[in-house]
Amino acid sequence: MEHTINVNLKIWRQRGPKEPGKFVKYRVENVSTGSSFLEMLDMLNQQLVDKGEEPVVFDNDCREGICGMCSLYVNGHPHGPVQGITTCQLHMRKFHNEE
């Protein structure tokens, strides 16, 4: 049986290299623990688009752990807290539910 979790995110947002940036907090609810970190970001982006807001931009290509383009920093670690995998291979079951 697959479980779901709620996650709180703090994402750096910056319109361009000469624009000031800031961290913005987001919440994504009912995320399947079987989904990847990138799939969770897709859920966030759908929420943002539905509200008429700018989606979060991130690099990704194959989503199969081959290309390595998904080089996000997650909790201060490149590709996330699990060594030897890419962000698209990082599953949400590695994170805790946040009420």
C-alpha cells in the first residue's frame, strides 16, 4: 500500500542574474511516497500554474538516472540526502511527513 506525505519546501526564486532573489515557502500535500522528488516538484508546479503563478524552473531531461541534469540541492546536498543517485531517483519515502 502506498502512503502519502505532506511536504514544506523553501525554494530559492530569482527572475534573472541581475534581479534580487529570495527563498519562498511552499506546501505540497498528499504526495505519494512512491513518487520521485521531481514528480513532487511537478505537483507543486501544477498548483502554481492553477493559481496563475510562475512555476519553479529546474533542469531535467531523462528522469531515469542517466543524464544527471537534475542537479538540485536538496537539504544542502547535491541531488539530495542519498548518495550515489540523481534527484529523479530520490523517492519521497526518504522524507518525513510534515503536518
